[in-house]
Amino acid sequence: MTNESLFITGGRYMDYSFWSTATHYYQLIETAFSYEHGYRLGVSIVIFLFFWLFRNKFTKYILYLLIKICNTKATANEYLITAFRCPLVNTIVALGTYLALRNIFPLTYDHLLDQLLRSFIVLFMAHGIHTLVKLYGNNVEELGNVLDINVDKILIPFFSKMIRFLILSLAFVTICSNWGYDINGFIAGLGLGGLAFALAAKDLLANIFSGMVIIADRPFSIGDWIKTSDLEGTIEDINFRSTKIRTFEHALVTVPNSNLINAPIINFTKREMRRITFNLGVTYDTPSHALKKCIEKIQYMLVQHPSIDNKTIFVKFDSFGESGLQIFMYFFTKTTIWEEYLNIKQDINFQILKILEEENVSIAFPRTSHYFETPLQIVNPAQSILTKE
């Protein structure tokens, strides 16, 4: 062949002459503008537009059936709609696109289109489940209502993050498997990578395991008021690495979990009562019968007070102090709320003052007395000057 260029490809001679190339493109153009191809293209466009235009209607009916099957409460229904509306809309559009392309493309593309559709469905459904888990993780009370159990405020957010991570991992593995990738090699690679990560990030892993221990032991929950040797405040959040504590100065402190697990923790929220204890000093010139009467009245007042626990009340003449007679008081309020505690303490103080006024007993205050062995003589300054002259 003198006027043609021949190239050997795969053991065969490929003809790339001008006339053969032109003939090939002419056939493609003829096929593209043929009646059969135009008809299939029109049908594909109609299929796609049908799914696109009615995607919201389909989503509405699917969500309605899902709510009927689940038979949940109003808030749970709202969560289902919020989580799955967007993924369902995307799934319906993807299904319409799949049917339209399958109608117009040759049969050799069916396998590729099937793989794409399965991958998109897995991705959209994983997104919906991920959003639903996140919504319930952020609203512990609603999750407790749905499950009809008392859930822990610190346990649910922690496991919510773990479940969401597993959902994304499973979706990734499923999509890789759909495209024919060897998942066993991937998992083995994760194992080797995990070993290297464990050696390089032992402090991070220590914090993660400490967080798991905190969740299992539950020394505190979100919202609890705790105190350690270093800080005091309210628990705001716990994650894989650290715990966030809001101090009473409104500063947010992030503490590694490994530090908390090894530190003594006082949980003030777990207590059922709050203690009030102090020493009341009265003057030394207080008669014994008046002192005894005051003690009896204060004891009776505390016993009758509706906000004071009657199991443990001590009002005793304790000691002879440096400035006065010391009355020791020790009792508990029934509330643990800070403001209510302060109001009760204030009311108790006013009633003690009233009892002291009724018995004409004065509160002692620090003072110092000086005594001299020989009496001091007061000398007139004018006489002192004359004596010197």
C-alpha cells in the first residue's frame, strides 16, 4: 500500500489512512443523527427529566412510608426527615441518570453504570445514617426518650463519634469492594499502619484508652461540677483525646484524658447534700445560761428548718477561743444547687443573729488587752516641765 500508513498494534495491522478515518467519523455522525439514536436520546432525556422533576414527590412518599413503618414520635420523625431528605433526593436523581444513560449507551457500558449506581447509593445512604447518628448524639434526652432508657450524657457523644467513624469506614470499604479492589490487602495494610501508628503515637493512644476507662467507670458526666488538684469547673465535653472543662472564670480548659485518669477527682454534682460548717464566737462576758439558751434555740431552729437535713446537725460549745467563746456548727442543706444553697445559708445566718439579739448575746471580734505589773502614773505635762526646771 503506497498511499496508506500502516501501524502494527497487538499483532494486527491498523489502517489509519485518510479515507478510512473519514469513513469512520462519517459513520459515527450518521449514527448520531439517525432516527433510532435520536429516539433513544429523546427517551433518555424524558427519563432523566421525569426523575428530576418528581424527585421531591418521590422523596416525600418514601419518607412518609419510612415514618409509618418506624412509628416514632414527632421529634424522631423530624430527625428522619432531616437526615434522609437530601440523600433520598440524590439517590432518585442518580437512579434517573442511570436509567437514562443505560438507555442510550451500548450494552458494554452496563457493568460500569451498575458499579456507579451502587457506589452512589452506598455513599448517599451512609451520609443519611451518619447525619441521623449525629443528630441523636447531640440530643441525648431525645435518644433516651426513643430508647426508653436513661442514657449517660458522656457515653452517647463518645460512642456517637465512634459509630459515625465506623459508618464512613464501612462505606469506603463497600465502595472499594464494588470496584474490585482487594479489601484483604487493605485491611492488612491498616494493621501494619496501625502498628506503626501505635508506636509513634503512644501518648495519643494512652489518652484514647483513658477516655474509654472514664466512660466505663463514669466518675463524672457532662454538666458535672468537678475539682482536681489543678482546676475546678464544669464538664462540657469528652472526646477520644481530651476532656473539656469550663472553669468558674468561664475559661475553657482542655485536659488530656491520661491526666484525669491518674488524678483524684471530687465530683460535687454527685453529692446529695451540701455542707455548712463554721465557728461562731461570742464574747467572754456572756453568761453560761444565755450561751446554753442560744445553743438550744439554734439547734431547734435547724431541726425545724425545711431545707436542712435532720440526720446530721451539730451545735456545740466547742472551745475557749482567743477572742471569745466558740460555738461549733455543722449541718447539711437538702439542695446541691449553688444559688439555693446560698439562699438557705443566708436565711440561717439571719435567724442566728435574731436568736443572739433575743438573748442579748454579742458576737466576739478580735481584740488584744495589755496588762502592766505596776500602775501607770499620768503626769501633767506642765508640772513635768516645772519639775525639770
